Amino acid sequence: MINIYEFNYDFYKASCTIEIDREIFTEELAKETLTFFSWNYDKNADPIDEVAKKYAMLVIEKATEGFGIDELRKHQFEGFVELDGTNGIKLLEVEGVEFDEEDLSMEKKEK
């Protein structure tokens, strides 16, 4: 079975879409991924869903840093599989956070 996960961050300030083939990326592999860094996650939830969230956070962060989708698909990040589909996870779309000076608040104090 193949699932498509669509994530959006902070009312679409950033987003990504990930495809997971559950026949290739199994629950066992998901559990190994989740325990690799001893991440905090919902242990009662579907482990593949929980991994999808970790991947979403990773790719949104990296896209914000300037990584493009092709680079993200090919790059091997520690503890993660490549996102090109060969290991059952494929990054379909990603948009990082775009910072806007208008959204920046500033407080100035005199000493």
C-alpha cells in the first residue's frame, strides 16, 4: 500500500508532500528510525505516520536552509533513508519557510 502524506506548517508558511510505500518501508524500519535518535513520538500511533512527521520536519528545515528538492532526494542525512523512493520514501514536494521582514517584530530598549 502507498500512502501520500501532505504536511503544512503554520498555516502553509511551509509545506511538503511525502509518498511512503509500506511494502518497502515497513513498520519495523519505521521503529528502527524512530529509536535511532531516541526521538519523542507517540508510541501508540502508527510508527510509519510518526516517521513521516520526522521526515516532514527534516525536509522543511533543509528547504528553509536552501536545499532544493533534487538535492534533498539524493542527500543522505544521518539516521534517514534517501528520499528518492528506493527505500520506500519519496519526497514529492517541499516549500521551506520564507522569512519576511514585515513579520519581524522588534523591541528597542534604552540602557
